[in-house]
Amino acid sequence: MGLLRTKRSVLPGFGLTLGFSVAYLCLLILIPLAGLFVKSASLTAAEFLAAVGSPRALAAYRLSFGASFAAAAANAVFGLVVAWVLVRYRFPGSGALDALVDLPFALPTAVAGITLTTLLAKNGWLGRYLEPFGIPVAYTPLGITIALIFIGLPFVVRTVQPVLQDLEPELEEAAASLGANRFETFRRVLFPTLWPALVTGFALAFARSLGEYGSVVFISGNMPMKTEIAPLLIVTQLEQYEYGAATAIAAVLLVLSFAMLLGINALQRYGTRRFAGAGEEPA
Amino acid sequence: MSIEARSITKSFGTFTALRAVNLEVKEGELVALLGPSGSGKTTLLRIVAGLEFADAGNVLFDGEDATERSARDRRVGFVFQHYALFRHMNVFENVAFGLRVRPRRERPSTREIRERVHELLRLVQLDGMSERLPSQLSGGQRQRVALARALAVRPRVLLLDEPFGALDSRVRKDLRRWLRQLHDELHITSVFVTHDQEEALELADRVVVMNQGRIEQVGTPEQVYHEPATRFVYEFLGDVNIFHERAEDSRHGGIYVRPHAVEITRRPIGDGAVSARVQRVHVAGPTVKVELVTEFGDLVQAEISQEQQRRLALTREDAVYVRPNESRVFSEDYSI
Amino acid sequence: MTSASAGRDWTLADVPPPPRTASAVADPPWVRGLLIGVALLFLGLFLLLPLVTVFGQAFSKGIGVYLDAITDPMALAAMRLTLLVAAISVPVNAVFGVAAAWAIAKFEFRGKSLLITAIDLPFAVSPVVSGLIFVLLFGAQGLLGPWLTLHGVKIIFAIPGIVIATTFITFPFVAHELIPLMQEQGTEEEEAAVSLGASGFQIFRRVTLPNISLGLLYGIVLLNARAMGEFGAVSVVSGHIRGQTNTMPLHVEILYNEYQGAAAFAVASLLALLAVVTLVVKRVLEWRMGRASRAL
């Protein structure tokens, strides 16, 4: 460990804590994840492509992507509104509402899944009002999207909220004093500051939705080619002992997720570097 | 206890903080490390404290090599720039910390700890504040808690990093005077870091002027102010004018003179006088500040007394003569 | 402000002071009303209504059915297993989180940012894939499967698999919370403790731990909620053996699929209650730490 250290410190425990952390990380996370790639490498290219490129798998990817994208987009719009309302306006219950935003983090996905399904089924509290208009929700891609909106809801709100909170009021006052109206101020002053957080929140919600299983599996109906999302296809393949196919589909999903994680990290670094403390002296 | 640092070298990545620095602090002395930010003064202080490790060189306490001794065993009292008070402990617990963490055999009894802490709190004039949390104190009070905490372990050396840096100027001046008195009472070998020349000159027995990882000069406040060894020291310790007495002077660095040593006359007087034109006169304040431009194009700031101004009655565009009293010339090979 | 367009011959004295009143930067009432309305409708439909539904459905067949459902032996077994899983994965990941945060926040070393990214990896892995990787490793056909079978060790479709998968899923929670907190706190207080003669353990217990206790608790609360509620990963590795490898979320699924809606929601209501308690504690901790809510 001493070789790794770039600066000697008077504080103790470096070797112990880093050694333990890295060992634990390797054993629990890295080696098992590597196992997935080892397993997919044991497939022939033809087997791999057959699993990943089958019409059923492609339909599942398409659905997962489409629904996740739609849900993240909806969250970007409504999440921005919610964040704005929670930061800028005080009204009775706003504190409780703020706390409630984290519900999707805290509520087990299976509970969310059966609840949304019950609400949106033909005879459900909400579904019965949508049915007459010919909008079936449960067991359709729309239902999947709604479940994913629920799952991704906190991400946009919680990434935009702190940025909005940290904006100095002087910024808007300056814009106003220079003659900009509210809309122009938002479009030219606030939005450019907010968008990195907004995109980060969108990406986080999207990444989370891509792999989501528990809340979707109940509402989707799980019809192959129609309402079967990629994670569900993995489970189905696994239950049929098609380990190779399950692994191949999972490997693709994993690579996409990791790419998103790296992208999100880069985005967050960009956001903090570019906008942190515009009003302060550089350190 | 005396401190000696021998050819200390330290770099952070590509930045060299200290270049073979030698320093001696005698028993009971109060020494200031003075320099601009990035001059290496804080790094040197932290190396003496054992909080930072030199790439090369040795630290000696009372002539004994302490380079490899851990900060824990050095018995150095360190006062951090931002105090580093334990934010979850009240004033009493902060001061008592160093006593409470001693091995059981050496640990004083609860009663002894209480007495010692209260004695120290009386010393720093915070006796009624022992239950307060650091967040409930003013900057000056926090500073004094940090000092009491450092003194609690009966350190052999007291090191202070920018002790007044975070305080406003009024509190700064009071605390400065008070710290000097405290030092005169306790006679503990002390080193403090500052970027404020006034603070260093007023407080220290000796001043160590640092720049870019090197020591420029070590001396008493009088020596460094009146006999600066280098151009840097001259410029850093006060306002300065650079003067040319002849046109050809521009080849070398010119003459260095402080504003109060610029003599202004209506008529040419003797050697070294240069004709100049008055640009601005500020009469507010204890002294009158005059800005002039000499015949060689040098901008000169002068400070004269109100009394002199009454006699000279300088106004804008007046043609006068200026002459440096008490000036210095630095050899040309010196360059930054 | 019209002075600027009025012409060039104005002086500074003519320019009215910039408006400091709220009105200059406040939204018009109709915008305010519209935005609050949209936010309330959105949050009401997507968050409040489902939460109310859980409890409404749980009691839809009366209190008797509710009590039967949550005192059923299978339900109790599921609760015990859920508590057991949390009792293992929470402390293990909390210790890891503190150790990792100490190494990362208090020292400079090569590969630090790589380590920080690696710690967050499980956040990016689908729960289903998290389960799958352990099936591939420990399952009957897995890499270590033959060896495990030979030695009579059962991990997949057994409790160890559930614990391992849950620990994987909840791995980053505490570290993710503590790393920025400890980086922000810096090392000055610890250095002060060193110069006052404290040992490594004393520094940690008396200086560092009190400073991070709220953040640590915050991470643990979120970690616990996830550990008790995890569904996808556990579902893949559990084998759904009733009374043995069913956690509470899996039990909810089974009841729901058997058309015992009220019973499913009764057990689900306990998990929803846990979620509400988690939100309240989270909010209290955020308030005590004096900071805004944050997503993971």
C-alpha cells in the first residue's frame, strides 16, 4: 500500500482501511462481475449473437430503452417543476411533500409494482376511469412507463433541487435589473445553470429504469415481444436453464449501464467544475 | 526548547515548497515566519510539528534529531489556521482532550484535569465559557480556545499557523498584544506563520522572511525593516518607491526608498535631488500622502507630516524636488 | 428599467436603484399557481395515491384478514429471514463504508478516483443481473458449483445466496454517503488530535466518529431500507422456497400471484410502513445535518 500513497500522512490506518476496502470490493463486487464476462466469453460468437440478436431479445431491449427513455423524459419535465416548486414556494404541506419525494427509494419495488398494478388495472381506482377512453394501462408499455416514472421520480428532483437552492438571488436580480423579464431570466440565466443537473438526473433515472425489475414485472404482463423488458427476459431464460443466453443478454445490459455510469460521472464533474461558485473567489 | 531545521526540502508533485531551508529558533524565542502565500512558511511549520514529512533534511529539538519522531510524541502545541476545534465537544472538552487521551498510567485524575483546564481557561480569559460549543463562540474566542487546548499538554514548543488570519482587524490587534504578553509570561519557544508584515514586526523577537521556498532574511524586526537583505524583503515589508537619480540609472534596478523617507522641497537641495511634478495630494489621515512623477518618469509616493504640508502647501501640478533619505540599492544580478 | 434606453446623457444619479423587493424576481401568481398545481397533481398521483392504496388494500377485507396475513407462519418466517439478511448486510457494509471513506477522504493515493467509481458500480447493475452473477458463480452449473456440491455447501436457492446478493446490492450506500462528508470535513481535526497525543483508535472514536455519526446513520437507514426491500436480486437467487428462502418482498409476490390481494397488501403495508419510517428518519437526519435532501 505504501507504494500507492502519493503523500505521507500523520494519520494512521491507511494500509488497514484501504487493504480491507479493496479486498472486500474485489471479493464481493469485481470478481463476481468479472465472472459474468468470463461466462459470456465461453459462448461462441454465434451463440452470443443468437442470444442477443434474437427478435425476442431485440424487442426486449427496444422496450426497455423506449420505456426508460420516455419515463426519464417525463421525470425531467415534471421533476424540474417539482424541484422548482419545492425550492421556491412555501405552502402548507410543502415540507411533507418534499420528504415524500424519496418514497420510491424507500418503498420496496415489489410493493410499488403490485400497488401500481392494482391502481391501474381495469377495475382499479385509476384504471376504471381510463378504460372508457380506450386507454388500457396495466399490461401495456404505458403501464411499464408509469412504473418507471415512479422509480425514477426522485433522481431529477434531487439533482436539480440543490443546484436551484444554491443559486444566488443576485443572479436573477441582476438579470431583472438589466431588463430581462421572468421568462427570459429563466431561459437565459437559470436554465443554462440548471441543465447539467437536469441531464444528470435524467441519466440517473434512465440508468435506474433500464435495469428495473420489481416494480415492472407485475404491471407489464410479461408477454414476449410485447411487454417483456430486458431484465425480465434474463429471468425467464434463467428459469429455463438457458444460462448462456441469460448471461449474454445481461452482459449487454451491464456494459450499457457501466457506460452510463461513466457518462454520468463525467457529467457531474463537468457540472461542478463549470458552475461551482461562480460568485466566489477562486481558491 | 530550541528548534533547528537543517536543509529541509519538500515538494508537492511538481511544486517545490521548500528548497534546503535552514532555520534555528532559540529557547524561549518568539519567531515569525513571514512571506506571501506559497512561500513555504506553513509547510515548514507543519514539518516542524511532524504533521508533514520533509523529502530531505532533519528537524532537531534541543539538538536531538526528531525527524522520525511522530507528531504524537513531539510534544508540540499546534494552533491551526482555522483552529480545528473539535466541533462536537464543548470548550472544556476541547481543552481537556490532550489530557484525556494520554495512556492510563500518565493520565491525570479527573480532578486534576478539571483544575488544569480551568486554569488554562482563566489564562485565555474564557473561564465562563466552558460549556459552549465552538459554533457558539466568536472568532477571537475560538482562537483562544485553540491556544488553551494546545497549551494543555504542556508543549515544549508552540507553533501557530496564521493565528490571526481569520479575524477582523480590530480583534487581531487586541489578540496580538495579548499573545505577546502571554509569551512573555510563559516563555515558551514559539513560532508563528503570517503573511502580514505589521503583525510579524510588532510581535516577533525575530522575523524569518520567506519567498518561493527559500529564506530571504532572518533578523530582528529592526534589521529586516531597516536593513533588508534583498529586494524582495524590502518590497514585502512596506510600501516602496523605485527611484532613478540619473537617466542612465534605468540600466540597473534603481534606488529603493520608503514613502516616509522621500523628502520634498520647493528648491533643489544638494545632491541626489530630482525634479518632479505633484499629481495628487491626500490630506486625510495622520499623514499627507503625495503622488509625484519625477523627470525620469518614475511614479513616487511620499508621506509627509501635516506640519510639513502646511509649510509646503503642495497642490496638483506643482513643480518640486524630491530626494530619497535612507535609500538602498540592490545589486543587479539579483533577480526573482 | 428604462433609463438605459432613454439616451446617453444620463448620469449615475438618474438611474434608480435596482429593485431589491421580491417582486422583481418573483413569479406572477398565475405561474406560481400553475406550477404548484402541476407539482401537486404529479406527486399526488405518483406518490401519495400509491402509498394510500397500499394501506387501503391491506385493510380492504377487514382487520381480521389483515392480522391473519401478517401472523401467518409463512409471513413470520419471511419477516425473520428479512431481518436476518439486514442484520448481516447492514453492519458488514457499514464497516466497509467507514473504512473506505477513511482511506479515501484522509489520504492521497494513486487510483483513488478509480476506487470511488468502482464503489458505485453496484448502483449501475440491474438487480436481476446482480442475482445472476452469483448464480453463475455459485449455482449448480456455476464456476464454483461442482466444488460446492462436492462439499455439501448450498449458496444459491439458500439463505447465503440471499445474504450475498443483498450485500452486493447495498454495498455502496454507506461509503457513498460518507466519502463526500469526510472529504468535506478534511483532516485538520484529526491532525489536531495527533498533535495532542491521541492514538489512531482514539482519533477515530473521539474525533472522527462523532463528526460522521449523523451521516453514518443516514447511510445505514437507507442501506437498511434497501436491504429489507430488495426484490429482483433476491428473487433470482432465492428459489422461492416457502418458509425457508422467502423474504418479505418475495412473500408479497407469492401472495399476490395467488390472488390473495388483501394478504399481499397486508404484508406489503409493513414494508410501506418501514418506508415511511425511513423517510421520516431520513428527513430528521437531514434537518439535523442542516442540509438539503439528496438522491443517491
